[in-house]
Amino acid sequence: MTGKPPAPDKIMQFSSGALWGAMTLGVGSPHSIFTHIEGGATKVDAIAKAAGLSLRGTQALLDGLVGIGMLDVKNGTYSNTSEASFYLVEGKPAYMGGWIKLIVHGPVTKGWLKLDEAVKTGEPRFEHTADEAENPMWEELVLGIAPLAVPVAQIVAERTGIAKMAAPSILDVGGGSGVFSAILLAANPNARATQLDWANVNAIARAYVAKHGVGDRFKTRDGDFHTEDFGSAEFDLAILSNIAHQESPRENVAILKKLKKALKENRALVVSDFVLHDDRTGHPFALLFNANMLLATKAGAAWRQADYRAWLSEAGFAKVTFEATPTPSTLIVAWA
């Protein structure tokens, strides 16, 4: 080899640093490190006292959080980065502590430890797969990912012009926490939304939407969207968020056909998901997410834009657009 060798930074990052960073964040968040700092505990001894941790352990934790870019330090004084202040301080609207707890300490990490088995067999390795209604992960997951959906739902409100519609009716299939309904209903006081999901998930959604002050215009239908009928020409807007990645191509076409039937003429379907470009490049999270779907589903994947185009065309949608968001999600808007 001649010349300067490449730095091994990425290999170091993903052979050790990624795991170390995840565990550091996974300990720092439940011990409210970011909340304590935001509240004024900015020195190591004050942070240790507020969190109830040892001084030595707190120093190691703070060094790691600085290392992964979640904290800044100057002259022994710690402060949250803008990202940590926005997403990791308890009580703030976009708090992602539930997501971190689920991923680092829940079934996701346990499943990923079996990736070698999954790539050999092509079969899921999570204890519970994504198509199980009683999967205990759902109750944590739907609230854990809600903060990630907030900016996406806000974009949906803008792109669809829902605020200017007279009295729009919204259908959210597999709506989870109800975050899309909460934001869309807030954008138009005459709008009404219906969420179709499993009963245990809908109970969470009703509480979440009510907390946002729009529960009186939100109703739920308990059932499995694989078998339930969505109605005919009833809705002005339909949402399918983070559902297609857990389904097979055949199942996705079937769901999209029912959504097309449920929409009024010239109305929009919005799909939000982790979407790859046609050449199988894209957001790093979306690319890694494909392995997560291998582990968690029987036939799901992070699908390409070309896949969605083909499915939407087969389902009868005409115009289809793709838009990146500030999150790893891509927005797909299709017109009936």
C-alpha cells in the first residue's frame, strides 16, 4: 500500500462505539441526566447528587455522553446539545426517552443479538413478530415513536392543506398512538378522524389524542386492518404510517386497494415510512432498518420507492410524490 492509509474510524465506531454509545445513552436517559442538566445541575458532583449516582460513575457517563455528541463541556460545566435539549428532557413534547428504553433495554436489542441466525435462515428472530396483536412491545412502541412522527405529521398538515378543507374526514389505518390524528385535528376544528387498529393500541390512542384536546372528534375502530373493510368513498384523507414495512408486497397491495376504495374522488393518501432509493441507497437508519424487519417480521422490509410506485399504481392511484423529512421517514403522497 502506498500513500496515507484510510482511517479506521468507521470500523471502530461500528465494532465498539455504536454499542458503547447506545448503552451510554440508554443509561443516561433513564437516570434523567439531560433533565437534571436542563434544570441547572451542570457540574459533575451536582449531577451525581441529582441522579443518585456515584461520582466516578457519573464522570464516566458524562464523558461518554460528550463523546457521542449529546452533551457539551467547557471548564467542567456541562450543557445539553440542542438535540438533547429538544428530545431528551423529560416533560418536553418531543421527549424520546420511551424510545431509548424500548430499543436499548427492550426486545429490540435482544433480537439484534440473533442477527447471524436470521441472515442464515431468512426467518424472524424476535420473541414476538410484528403481526401479533398481543405483542407486549406495542404499548411501549406506539408512544415511544410518537415524537418522531410529530414533525412528519406537521408536514402532512401543510402539504394536504387540511386547514382549508370544509369538514374533512380522516382515516388512519394502523395509527398507533394517534399522533397524526391529534395534529391534523388540531389544524382544522371541523375535521374528524377515525383510527383502525387493535383494541389495546386504540386505548392508548384515545388517551393520547384526548391529552391534545381533540378527543371529541376522534373515534376508533378495533380490528385487524388485514381483514377489516375500510368503507367506500367516505374519507377526504387517509394515513398509512409505519405499516408497509412490516407487510409483504401482496399484503401492501391489498391494503392500498382498500384505502383507494375508502377515499373520495381526487383525495389523498399519505404514506410515511423508512423508504430506500431505487438503487438501494438512502438514509442510514432506513438501510439498517431492513435488518430490523428481517428480525421482526415474516416478510417485511424497508421497501424502495419503486416498490411503492408499483403497488400504488396497481391499487389505482395516479399521481405519486416522494418527499424527505427532517426524520429518517419519507412521505409518499398519492392521489385517488
